[in-house]
Amino acid sequence: MNTKEIRQILKDTDFIHTSGTAEEMRVAEYLAEKCRVLGAETRLEAFDVEMADVHHAALLAGGKEIPCKGYKCCGSGSVTAPLCYLPNTDPASLTAVRGKIVLLDTGVGYFLYQDLLANGAVGFITYTGNVHFRDNDIDHKELRSYVSMGKKIPGVNINAKDAFRLVKSGVKEVSITVEQTESAGQSHNVIAEIPGKTDEWIVLSAHYDTTPLSHGSYDNMSGCVGLLHILEKLIVNAPHRYGLRFVFCGSEERGLLGSKAYVKQHEAELEKMALNINLDMIGTYMGKFIACCSAEEGLVTFIRYFAAQRGWGIAPKTGVYSSDSTPFADRGVPAVSFARIAPPSQAAIHTRYDTMDVLSPERLRDDADFLADFTAAMADAAKCPVKREIPEKVKTELDEYLNRKRKEQ
């Protein structure tokens, strides 16, 4: 894939395409057609997602209305209560939230949300953005079902500038109103296959959906371009010993929903999956190349040697990466996520600033070339050298990431 083709793909998908929307479907069909043109057997697999249409959201403080967006899937209702700014979320701090609407410096994860409920909070406010940026963007957040567990209180998201003003003003009481319609919807995984000489597979993944403010060029159309480049290069010499299955995941930004659906729908095939190679954010002008291995330490050593042999800078480690590799590792499939992590001042994600301007088509091609070589080494191995076992340390991190265990502070 040359740089002109890479630019065209980035241009063709340069719009917001969030989970479960017509725009997401448009990108899914676009990627499927690209795979078919390259000669791969391709299909779309649907899975259910929760959807919400927020009709009205309001935040009143000191008689003034603060611009906000209501949390999707937090239910509908109104609440007026004292405001409690909660910079710390330790047990002692949480005793202050009873009967109050809580302003948080963080997102709303499972354990924090359950702590708020247990301590009697009646609503919550979060914020995104930066007090130093000119824009007043407000991200449209969601109270995920595995966070709320069916227990919902009203929540809104505001811009960081307004959060600062709320705290500075010392306002005592605020009101939240959210009105929405919640419904069932669908998202899709795009599956493209290059059958191998055996019945075992190496599964490559990258997500294609975006957040509500982002065009998602870096996070993560760059990874999808990488998959297409690898497919184009490796289909020429097919069949390889291992089959190659390319999974373009929908709804990753809502909690890895696409990859979770994929491993559930393909549970009977998991034993035939030798390795997952995940791409999430590559090809930026600036930033270091990393590999996060949810697998044996030997894979870290192999990647380090493989890269050094090619004069390729890389920082590999074991751990859990917040991307579509995680559901595979959680089901016992060794997994590795590759990324080029740019400094936040150079390439921001989940904001209006994630556009194709932060990507270098030449760098993206070079990153994908390295990943194609790595994939070929695994696909043509007499036996995939990665042990099919997940280290205990990684299992603990998986338990923490997937909310089965509270992370020790």
C-alpha cells in the first residue's frame, strides 16, 4: 500500500463514526470492500449494543445554566442537591457525598460508581477538555451498563473551564436534568480471512469506531490501515502455515464491545487461535513505538530481538493494554498490542484534534511494514513460539481492568 492510497483511506473515513450509528456502519462496509478487493474472504458479524437518544440535559448552578451533555444510558430524571467536589475518592472522602451531586476529576468507572451509590450520592458531574484550550467542546459520555449494573442516577459532562468556575465560585447547590430514550441497537465486526495450511489461526485486530468528538484518524483508523497493509502484503504468499483472520472491531470505545462479542461468538474456536496481534494507534509523526504483551515474558524478548535485528526502535513489556487485545488474553489467547504513542501535546485522542493531520503516511507505511514482517514470522513458523499461557501477574491485571478485582492503591 503506497502513501497515496493511505492518504485516500484516511480522507475517506475522516468523519465521526460512533458505535451503533449509520456512520459506523458506513465505515464497516468501506473496510469490508477494501478487504474484498485485496482478495480476502470477508463478512460482517453483528452484535447488540445499547443506544440512547438524549433529548434534553441541563445543569443549573446559582441560577445560571451551565452547558452540558447528559450521560447516555443514565436514565431520565431531575435532582437538586448540594454540590460536592470530590478530588479524592478514598473511603474517608466518600463519606461526604451522601445526598449530594458529586463533581469528579475522573471518569466514572465501575468501583467508583458503586462507591458513590453505596455512600448515597444522588447525581454526578464529570468534565473533559482543558482550561487552556480555546474550544468549549463537551464530550458525550455514557454510563456503561457494566458500570451501573442497572442502578442509575443522573449524570452530566461539562467542559473543564466550567468545572473550574464551579469550584472557584463556591456554589452550594446545583440541579441536574436528563431526559432520554434508551433502546437496543447493533454494531458490527468486519472479518476478513486468509486460510492457512493448518486449522490454527493468528487473529489480527484493530478497532474502527470513534468517540463523539473525534474523527478517529489516529485512534484508530491508523490501526485499520495497518491491518489492510498487512493483509495486502501477506495474501501474496498465501497460504501460510497459520491462517490469518483480520478483525476490524466495532464499538471498542464503549468498553471493547466488539472484541468481547467476537470472542464470545467464536468461543468454540478459541483453542485454535495461537496469537492475537492488535494494532491501536500507529503512524504519527512523533512518538515511540511500543508493544504490550499479555503473554509470557518470552514474547517480550522475542520482539526485542526481532526489532533489534531490523534496527527498529521499540519498547516492549508485559501487561494489559486498554484495547481489543484484552478480551483475547482474558480467554487464554496470548496477545500483543502494538502502538506508536505520541506525546499528548503532539497527537491527542478522543477530541476534535484527532484528525489525519497528526499522521505521517510514510511513518504509517513503515510501521505497518514492520508489523507485516512480524506477522509473517509468526504465520510461517513451524510452531507458533508463544506459549499458550497467561502469566499470573497479567491475570491479576486483567481482573483489575475488567472490574473483577479492585486495584490496590
